[in-house]
Amino acid sequence: KLYSVGVIPGDGIGPEVMEEGLKALKALEKIHGGVSFDIHSYNWNCDYYKKNGRMMPENGLDILAEHDVILLGAIGAPGVPDHISVWELILPIRRRFQQYVNMRPAKLLRGMVSPLRYKEHADLDFVIVRENTEGEYSDMGGRLHRGTPYEIAVQNNVFTRFGTERIIRYAFSLAEESGKSRIIGATKSNGINHSMPFWDEIFKEIGQRYPHMETNLYHIDALAAYFISKPETFDVVVASNLFGDILTDLGAAIVGGLGLAPSGNINPEKEYPSMFEPIHGSAPDIAGKGIANPIAQIWSISMMMDHLGHRDLGHLLLETIEDVLEEGSVRTPDIGGRATTSQLGDAIINKMIGK
Amino acid sequence: KLYSVGVIPGDGIGPEVMEEGLKALKALEKIHGGVSFDIHSYNWNCDYYKKNGRMMPENGLDILAEHDVILLGAIGAPGVPDHISVWELILPIRRRFQQYVNMRPAKLLRGMVSPLRYKEHADLDFVIVRENTEGEYSDMGGRLHRGTPYEIAVQNNVFTRFGTERIIRYAFSLAEESGKSRIIGATKSNGINHSMPFWDEIFKEIGQRYPHMETNLYHIDALAAYFISKPETFDVVVASNLFGDILTDLGAAIVGGLGLAPSGNINPEKEYPSMFEPIHGSAPDIAGKGIANPIAQIWSISMMMDHLGHRDLGHLLLETIEDVLEEGSVRTPDIGGRATTSQLGDAIINKMIGK
Ligand SMILES: CC(C)[C@H](C(=O)O)[C@@H](O)C(=O)O
Ligand SMILES: CC(C)[C@H](C(=O)O)[C@@H](O)C(=O)O
């Protein structure tokens, strides 16, 4: 089967890790005769913005809509404000393509040691399902009395029943499909007294349809602390846009860092292309040095293979990443080694082909 | 000097830990002839609510206003919704008394081991300054089209220049006074595009007046991860109401748990009483067993002594807590021992008197 893949390498270390990602796609074609990828690369990034005054062409989203999936490296560069780079590229893609699930595993890979003193591999293996289209990132609000002592800024968190139901429903069905039984909803209904009680109601409504599941609503402050003290009690955590953002970085931290953490921006109905990207940013401080960790990008491709229905290939890719980490001689500096980005990419790809 | 102290033991383990706190106050009177406390206890809690239909009398805030300081145990009980217990007692006190600083140390005490594998005592010693009166806990917003598929809930985050300036100014002057040079502002201006850019602007404006300080704005997701990976780089972290709430629980987790974590709700101008309370909740699951850790409450009293200008006594109390933890034989179950609440309280108080 031929898949059309839209690729946005982006800024900073984005293109460096994407190169390894593309090598992984080639390797997968070699391994599985029936799968091939038609790659279309787009140079939409902060340089493009500096030249053209926009992050992507006016019909950029229409162009992307033609692909089966999208791969993103990382976006953001010094001198270009985030409200440009993020709000004119990443967020429009997530929203236009109804990628309402942002799925982020928090799993300690073989070969890695958790920074949590008392936690082992079996303790760190859960998934965070983050709402990805509304909530706290709403663009609604503004400022009044600018520059005066009476200035105020208001930002609206907007939670719709439609948006809240679909993400919580997804989390429950994901748990069911993967044979997991514990679902935690992240809330803060004791302090945030309109949107979060609404979230809680919907969580409970949907939870009632799954009487065999163990469901809990935890306040985000306590939940963040539980990520440290009892991550072994989690299977699936479902959270709003902002809470999910915070929890997924925290999840990445407790399993060894952002260099490894992948994500999928998923449209479960497959009406639109889904997008796979590392959680890390463009890291301008190490860009151009060839030392960025490519694993987050390669693992994102493993998630992409799962999404496309090739779970065997997704599994193979992740297993191989773990083999290489466990073997331990080829590691980038962020995980305690001296290898370059391409050395680590090659090690993974060669090992996979050799299997 | 005689201080008038309003005491609200509260619910669950609140009264249990407060008993130890009151013992500590008595001990301080004994040690320092010139200090005494006039204690007024109020039974305003969820039981009071069940009897009277409100968390405190109508003139409750006026009564509290007469005290020099307030001590709170913990509030919350099964069967009473948080929007009652929290919104009718804790939040009104914080707001009416302009306790706009919520100060929460993240400090690994002597005798405690951090759950972070690679971190030692010197790595974990910073302060989180949380805005305590506005921001994400605004009570502004509501719901529309209830019960229909088109229902929405909107919650307004409200940031005023007045409120934002005063908390950030406080953080900078705290750093200056305590000889610290690194200040981090928690933001999310890349995703939340009205309120957080406003926060950033004010942080930078005030930062410019402190050219010798090292200032950084970190996005809350990355910052949460840095609490795990590089807490040793923090001196003072200043955050909005919600972000501060999350970061302080996380701060408590990396230094050994909520059983130890104190907080001060401070009105720096001393126009109104400040309130000191453990970060932990009322813990209905262990209430009545006499095994709650009293250290968060006693440490909160140490912060209260600092606030009242008796830094020597605040220091003595905290040092003694550390001595007892280091000695190690008297510990409550949450920190690996078998002692009761009052055994641990007594151990601290007797050691302090014996000094
Ligand atoms: C009870 C709750 C509203 C409160 C808060 O979030 O402020 C608590 O978590 C705290 O941190 O004091
Ligand atoms: C760039 C930023 C807006 C983004 C987010 O918060 O969604 C990033 O942190 C992420 O998690 O993908």
C-alpha cells in the first residue's frame, strides 16, 4: 500500500531529527514489501515566515489535506514570536484536521533508568490522552485599558460538550481496546468552578457506561504529585488541553527526558490526516551541532505506523529502539552518550534491517 | 508581645495536626518569655455547614479580621461539594484579607531522601511564590445550553495589572532580601495567547529594574519537567494561581511528600491577617486514625513566626523538625515510620524545649 506523507521538518533540530525519521521510513519499506511512502516535504518554518510573512502558503492546509498523514519535526526560532510560529502552523493543523486526540505514551523504555529513585520499568507504562482542539487554548479574550494601572487581560477557557465528550469517550475506548481498566480524569473543579465541574460531569456520565473500569477524577495539583509518587497506578490519563500539555512533559521527564517523547495528533475517524511529532521543541541551543536525539521522532513514526494499521511495523520499530538503548553503546549526549544524531539513527535502522 | 491567633482546625486530619501545632505554640511561649499567643478556635468546617447551611457565620470574616494571624488545618469532607467548602471558606479568606502571596518552600529537609534519584539536599531548596487572589480561579464564566449537545462552559481567567504586578514585585524583592539571584516566571504564552503574554510583559518590565538578577520565563510544561531534571537551578519561582497550585504540589512531591509541605497565605503589607496552613487536604481516608503527619502544620507555624518577625523562633522550630527527622526513630507512616501524630509532635516539641 502506498501512503502519501506530508513532511514539515521545521526549525532548529527539527530537520536534523526528521532526516533520521525519513531513513526509518525507507527502512520500513525495505522490510515490508507491501508498504511504501510517497514523501512530500514542505519548508514551512520560521525562515519561510521571515521571507514570506507567513508560516505557510495561504492554501497550506488544503495542500496538507491531501496526505494520508503528516510528520512534523519541531517549530520555533528566536526572533519569531510563538504567537506566529505556533498559532499560524501547529494549532491550525491540529484544529482544521480535527486532531482532537493528542496521544502521548509515558513509558520507560528498556535500557533507560527513571530519574525517580524507587520506580522500575513495570511502574512506568501508561498513556496520556490530551484534548487537542479547545479548552484553555481558545484564542478568545483580550485586554482592556492597555498600559494603565487598571489594565486587565481576560482569557476564556471554552469547553464544549461536543469536544469534551469525544475526548473522554476516546480515552475510555482506548482503555477498553488495550485491555486496561484504570482511567483517571485530570480536573481542578475545586478551584476552577465552571469549566472543570462540567468536565467532571461528562467524565462521570461516560464512566457509567463502563462499570467494569476503575475511574477516578484527581485534581491536577495532586495528580502531578502522583506522577512522582505512584505512577504505577496509572493506565490511561485523560486531560484537557492545558492539563494534558503539563502532564505529558512531566510524563516525559519521569521516563527519561524529552529527547525520547513522541506524540500523535490524531483524528480517530480518519476523515483528515493525523500528525505525528516529537514533544520536544526546536532547541535552538543545540541546533546545527548534530547531537539531537532522534528517538522522539522515530518513535513518533512508530505511532504513525500503529495509526495506519501496521501495528507489527510500529511494534518492530519501538522494539528496535529499545534494543539499541539496552545495548547502550550508541547514545546521544542527552541520554549520557557521545553519539551524533545520525549515528543513533543509523544504529536503530541497521539493527532493524538486520532483524 | 501578645499575638491574637484565629484557629480553624477544619475537617478530617485538620484537627489532629492542629493539636500538635497548638502544642508547638505553647512550647514557643515557654522558650521565649516575651512571646505569647491568645488562641481563638472556630469550629467552621463541613460539620458546621451541615448544621447551619454555611461554612462560617455571616460575620465570619469580620471576626477573623480582628486576629493578628490565622492558622488553618484542612478543609473538606465527603458529601460536601468543594464549591461549598473551598469557595465559602478558604477562598474568601484569601481574597478578603488580600493574602495575595501564597508562599511555599520546596526544600528537602535534613533526614529526608528525595524521590529523585540524582538529587541531594543542596539541589532542592527553593521557594515558589504563587499568586493567590485572581487569575484562573476567577468565578467568572458560566454555562449555556445545559444538557443539550450544544452545551458549552466558559471560564474566564482574569489577570489584572494590579494583581500581576504586586505578586511579581513581591517575588523579586523576596529574592533580593534573601540574597538569591535567579527568578523564574511560569508562563504558557505560546498556547494561551491573551493572559500569559500579559504576564510575560509585566515580568519583563519588573525584571528590568533588577539587572543583577538572572531572570527566565519558562513555559509551565517545560518547567514542570525541569522540577524533575534540574531543580538545583531554581531560587525563586513565581507563578499564577493555577500554575502555582500545580508547581507547589509537584515541589512537595520532589522533597518527600505532602505530609511535610507548609504554606503561608500572606498579606505582605500586614494590613490584614495572614493565614498559615499545610498544603495537604483533610485526607478523609486516614482521618481519625491518629497517624497524620503533623510536620506540615508545625512548619506552617514556623513560617508564621517568620512572618511575625520572630525569625529566630521560626528557625528554631524548623531546625528542630529537621533534627527529629534526621534522628529518624519517630516518624509517621507516610514517611516510613510507625509513630502516631502526637508522638511525632511531642518528639519535636520536647526536643525544642530541651535545646
Ligand atoms: C482547595 C484548593 C482550591 C486549593 C487551591 O487550589 O488553591 C488547594 O489545592 C491549595 O493549594 O491550597
Ligand atoms: C508549542 C505549544 C503551543 C505546544 C502546546 O502546548 O500544545 C507544545 O508545548 C506541545 O505540547 O505540543
